[in-house]
Amino acid sequence: MTQVRRTFLKSVALAAITTGALATSAFAADVTLRLHQFLPAQANVPKNILDVWADKIEAESDGRIEIQRFPAMQLGGKPPELFDQVVDGVADITWTVAGYTPGRFPRAEVFELPFTMTNAEAVSKAYWELAEESMMDQDFKQVKVLGLWVHGPGLIHSKEPITSVSDLNGVKLRAPTRVTNKMFSNLGATPVGMPVPAVPEALSKGVIDATVIPWEVTGALKVNEMVGNHTTFGDDTLYTTTFVFAMNKDRYNALPDDLKAVIDANSGLEFSGFAGKQMQMDDAGPAKAAMERGNNIITLNADQVAEWKAAAEATTADWVAEMDEKGLDGTALKARAAELIAKHSQ
């Protein structure tokens, strides 16, 4: 971000903080941390993961830490700016999609490769372990990472039914990350990039014909009311998305040791697994709602899924070659991710 934009966002953040602080100044905590993210407060992730985490931090610190929650980009900026906001101190803690800044976290992309995921809890734990091995001092060195996770099975939500790969030809489709955009481009769709909060308006205005997101967020975005078809892949998963939950490093380092311990006790492998598992559990309600609306739930059989797997192989091969060119050994990354996923899927 430019210096002017940083200054502007910090002034917006200060105004929001001041407004919230007036009502609570009589009970001021030792430390106040601002948590900023892109979804509305009633969405599943803030409600069932971020608020749960924040409430635990407040309780286990005996009220010495207060977590102020700012949903839906209330501190200003756009979703792709969230990681830089936590680096720059515009916010103290942010939750964001790793792929909102394409190419910035190349190692994390290995978990987004087509048909890689088993379940969100296992893959989230694998993501955390691989990050400890190769990302914390590289991709995430500018922040204190609190959690890394993925969502449940990604699926296609479309205005027209999509069963075979050829049904994607000419379809304007929103995908969340660089890897998924590449995959759908290879499969014949026309990818249209945008953060997930922009999906409802894009569907309603015909900017896109389809989107790929997990079930859990379709309720908050009312996607089930805008499209009538949902393509699932049986026991397989077409894709998932990687998330980053991080804290400003200076703010963390400035905490006394006992408050650092509270943060640490609620961060890491187990929290990442919990967050992934919760996201997948939250798929059930919106999926049921779509069925109750009479929407067309398309479940591909094994032969149909095999066609999609074969067509998606080029995306994986291209990614491995690209990582090799960057000196990251894509083959080894893919193999290690698969090993860790298998370990946590047992």
C-alpha cells in the first residue's frame, strides 16, 4: 500500500476504535486488539470460529485482552489488502484468503490443487505442519501466524446445470484464487476474479454465470437464491481455499509473556484443525436450505468425476513446473503435502 493509503486507513481505523471505546472506557483492558476481516458478522466463520477464538482469548486473559471485532472491512480498504493491513498495523489481527494476493504465498497453493483435499480438518492440520517446516520463515515471516486452515469441499454453483467439463465452455465463473482461476481457465470457463463479498451483486447483474465456493458461505451471500444448480463431486473434492489468520508481529512481541502464552495456547495446529472442521460442519445448513428450496443438486458419479480429474491434471502439472522454476521444488512440495494430508486423514 502507498503511504497515503496507509495513513488514510489508519485514520479510518482510529475513528472506528474511538467510537467503540467511548462506551467501554470505564472497563478498559490492558491490551486492546483490533480483528479485521471481510465477511459480515453473522456469517459462519466470524460467528463460529473468529468470535469463539476471541472470546476464549478474553476469558483466558481474565479480561486483560480485549478483542474488538470489525467485520465486513469496517476499518477500510478492500479484502486483498488485509494481509498488508496486519503487516502495517492498520489492524492488529486479520483473517483473509491467502490467494487474495496472487503468488505471494506459493507454498500454500499446494493445498488448493485440484482433487488434493480429503477433509478440511486433516488438510488444515497438514497446512499448519507444512507451514512450520517451510513457510513461517519465508511466506509468513512478516507476521505472527495464529491459524492456517481450509474450507470444506468446494463446489460449483451455477445458473445453468454443469455436469461435464464441456458444460463450462463460455461460462463466466468466479473462482477464489490464482490456482482455481488457472484450473477453470484450463477447463474452458472464463474466470472472473473478485473477493467473495462481491459475488451476490456479480450474479444478480450477470457479470458472472457461476461461482465456486463451499456450501457454508452460500447462506450469508444468498447464493442459493440466485442460482438453481449446484455441482458436487461425490466423495472427491474439486478444490479448497487456504486462509491465513495472523497478528501484527510488533503487537505480539510487545505483549507480556503471560499474555503471549494465552495467544499461543489458542493458536497453532489444533486451532487450525478446529477451524477447518468447523467450516466443513457449517456446510450442512446451507446445503439443506438449497435442497428445501428445490434447487438442483447434481452429484457426479465416479465416471463423471474421472473426466474432471483427467482434465484437471494439466493445472497440477503447470503448478509443479512453475514452482520448480521458482526454485521451490514443486514435486517435493506436492509429495510432502500429500504425506501430511494422509497422516492427518487416518
